Amino acid sequence: MNFSKKNKLRITSILLLLVFTSFLITPAIISISGNQADVITFFSMNEEENSNKMPKSFVFFIEKTQSNYKFLKFLKKQKNKDIFHIDDYSKVFIDVVSPPPRIA
């Protein structure tokens, strides 16, 4: 078959459209059908994630509840102080908005 340039571009665009829409529609179809398939494997086609060069290590750190309690106590104390300072800031607004003085 001898396709013209216009037909080749049309076929290429339709092919790309089908590929991209399949990426969007596949998870919805799987979830509607009720299958318990792992949808994440469909999207994780990255070589770096699938390579064995990077071992997956899971390390969980459990913090002491005492440190969290101290932090929450500190936050509650800060909230109860109810400090609000207006006059601590310089009034830059007047300097920026006011016009320069007239030369007499």
C-alpha cells in the first residue's frame, strides 16, 4: 500500500490517541468490572522502578509518645498566649505610596 503523507499522519495520530486513551480508560474499566487487579502495575512501566539495582528497604521509626506529648503541650501553650503584634512592623506602605516632595 502506498500511503500519502497526510494518511500516514492520520494513522499515527489515531494510533497515539488509542494508546493514550487506553491508559486513561483501563483503570476505570477494571474498577467497574469488580476485578481485584493491581492497577498500579499498568502504570509503573519505568525501568528504574523495576530494576533490581535499587533494593527496597523499609525502615520504620517509632517515636516515643512522650516527645509527641511535649510538642502538643508546647503548641497548646503557644495557642493560649494569643499574641498579636501590629506595631512591631515598620510602615513601609506610606513610603512606597506617597509621592516625592516638590522642588520649590
